[in-house]
Amino acid sequence: MMDAFNLPDFRTLFQAAPGLCLVLTPKLAIVDAGAAYLRAPMTIREDITRRHLFDVFPDNPDVEKSFLNGRLIECVRAAFGMQSNGKHRTP
């Protein structure tokens, strides 16, 4: 069992993760981005943190049923256990 003195440094682990990871609040504000994510072209931590996910990645109005209007929103809601009205599901 780990105590407070033996806990791993989660921020270091997060920054070292090879995937493109974001940390979001339940209201979908970006808290942090992993190092791999920040290596993506034109991505600077200060430019995306404290902003809403869909402000950073706006929908494409030229596409009738774009990814952001559909699957991504569904995935984010599922990850946070939210219904389409923004309320959390109860088991």
C-alpha cells in the first residue's frame, strides 16, 4: 500500500506518456496537455490551457455532420459519464 510519501509523481508520468493526452475539467476546460501532445504542430500549452475544449478545437461549419458535432462529443460525454443534457448519469 502506498502512503503520501511514496506516491509517484503523476505529472511526470503524464508528461512522459507517449500518447496525445489532455487533462480536462468536468466542464471540458483544458487543464494540461502531455508533452507528446505539445509536440504536435502549433500547440503551445499556454495557448490551450484554461480554455474550453471546443474553443480550442472548433467545429468545421463547412461540414454538415462533422466529427466534432458527432462522435467526439459522444466520446467526451461517455468519458465523463454525462447524458446529452450535461447531467451525470447515475448507475
